[in-house]
Amino acid sequence: MRYRGLLLVCSVTVAWRFAAAGEEWSPGALSLGWEKACEGGTGEREGPVLLYAPGLDRMILLGRAEGAPFFQAFDPAARAWSELSSAAPPVERFDPYYQTAFDPATNTIFCLSGGSTLYSFDLARKTWKTHPPAPELERLSWHAMACDPAARKLVVIG
């Protein structure tokens, strides 16, 4: 199934209240407010990934698209998409889905793409790198990946 680009942003507000009897602050009502931030501009994508890049102050969208580059950046202040890179992944069948993580220290995106081979994309150089396969990942299914920037490690669970 292909999806057109509709970006919705949810602002979360927690109202804190002071409990006089216990003399402490406690969370009160949780307020969620959805608003349409942008529509269109991302092409039609199958299985895209959206992640936040703190150093760039942008959200990054990646995945094969019809009518759009592989990598796009969303500027929340301008509410607009821009091309980040059209560099295609190093393999034909590439599905990053939930197996993608961003390392803010190196501005690098890591993707497993459903297998044991790790791919990385350097945002500064706009280049892909293929890393050696990790046999330990072969038996995992439906795995997910995250970056621990403090420990400088990628974490995979599955």
C-alpha cells in the first residue's frame, strides 16, 4: 500500500497541579492537540521512515518514492519539505521500516532493511556504506533498532 504525504503534528501538554495537602506537584490532565502541518510534497511512498535529527532541527523522511527524492527534510518552522539527498540505497530491495536509527553525534542514519547487513547513510557526505553482515541477527524476526548516543551503540531487539 502506498501513502501520500500528510504530516500531522501532535502537541502534548501536561498540566501540572499543586497538591496543597501533600505539598507536591503532580501531573494533571494530559492534553493532545492534532494539527495539519503539511500536505503533499513527499511523493508516494511504501514503508517510509520518519525520524527527528536534533542537530539539523529537521525531521527526515526516507524511503523509495514516486515523484520525490529518497531523502527529504521537513522544516517545522517553515512547514515545508526540501530535498536532502536523492542517493538511492546500495541494494535494489531496501525496506528500512522500523529497522532504522539516527545517530545525532555523527549525523548518520543506520538501516537493517530486514536482514543481517547494516547500511549507513552519512548525511554530511550524502553517501551510503555497507557494513559486514552480523550473523547474530539472522534468527531475529520483526526486529527494531535504536541508537544509544550516550553509550555510542546501536541496539537491536527482535
